[in-house]
Amino acid sequence: MIPLILHQIWFQGIDNIIEPYKSCFINTIIFLKNTKWEHYFWDKERIETFILDKYPQYWDIYNNCHILVQKLDVARYIILYHYGGCYMDMDMEILKDFRELLNDKDEIVISNTRQFYYNNSILFSSINNKFWLNFLDSIEINKFNFNTFLNVQFTTGPFNFTYFINKNINNYKIKILPFKYLEPCDTKYNHDITEDAYVINYFGNSWMDSYIKFFIKIYSMRNDFFLIMLFCLIIIYMLKSFSNRNKTNISLV
């Protein structure tokens, strides 16, 4: 059973939340007032006191993280193990009560995405589920120090999270929801929100390098981009064909 506790983290403290995270956070608090969910807010002081007090064996893995988002990942996994409930990123806005997606027998609930991986932006767990500690034990921190994006993705982030799930899918009771419920947004530029959606993800991506953000923007334009490229290739082909035909006509004169 998954406790009705929603966990959110802003490392710098509640008074230092920036946009778009601040608006999402306020809307989340307002939404939860009319539900049975409790809200637990976590900042740097509360996280570090909690880990040192309850899980000192994981302090080194937390403290050795060179990138802030890695620390936040480690914290969310320990929090979910200890309290259970739902972890949700601060750049997400709730549209409907998550209880409609859950049942009393659920232990781990995650979401598919439109890509090849499972995201860790919204997660559900029962209390004391060994999945989280076993995943933490499998992490090799700072595996790719030369690149921030890869270092996050292949250690505490979605790529390694996905690898661990796929490798151990038969060892845990994991419910994987279609992306239309919890991951309807492809990127911050593509919001395919339907009546099935329970959240909107605004993808703050504040931790990412600027060139990664640029590639994400290009990726989000892929449909129009590919159409434009196809159109340009057709024009080039037609111009080239026309040029070759003119050369042939000239040679025949």
C-alpha cells in the first residue's frame, strides 16, 4: 500500500524557490488542500539531518555527489524508502488526484515516457521497499565526471534507473503506467495534455548545460524540422535536376 504523502524537494529552502518551480509548488499546495494527501517539503537542512540521523550508511554516497541534482536523486530514494508515498519534481503541476491510479496492492509505481527510459520525476512507493536501497547500492557515483548530463543520467538519473528496473523487473512488484497519465509532456516545448493526464511537467531543467537545453529544443521541433529539411531536399533535387536538364539541352544545340 502506498501512503498518501507527497514529497517535494527544493534544496535552497522554501523562501528561495524560483520560477517556474514556485508557481507549480503553490498550485500543488492549493490542490492538495482538497484531498487526503499530506505534503512533506524537504530542503538541504532537513535532508542532511534526516540522512545522518536515520541512514548514515548512505551519507558517503550522498556527500560524494559532485552535482546537486545527484544529491536530490539520492535523497528522494531514501525518503521514499523510509516514508513511502509519492515523490514529485517541483516543476510539475497536479491536474487530478493520483489515488485514481493506485490500489491497495501497489508497491512501486512508475511511468513510461515517450522515449526509451523511465523517468524519476514522479515516483510512488510503499514503506520500506528494498527496491530503493538496492538501487542506491548499485550506483557508482561520478562515473562520467567529464560531462554533467551523462554523469547524472548514468548514475542516479533516469538512464541508470531504467537499467536497474529492466535488469530486476522480476524481483520487485512494479507497476508501469502508460505515459499519458504521468508523463504526457515530451519536453518543455511539447505539452500533449489530454483528459487522461494527471500532471503537467514544465521541465525546468535548471541543472542542465546550455548545449543540452539547445538539443532538447531542436528535438522538440523535430516534426517541423524534418518537414522543412524534406522540403529543402526536394527543392535542391528539383534545382539540380533542372540544372542538369539545361546542360543537356545546351549540349544538344
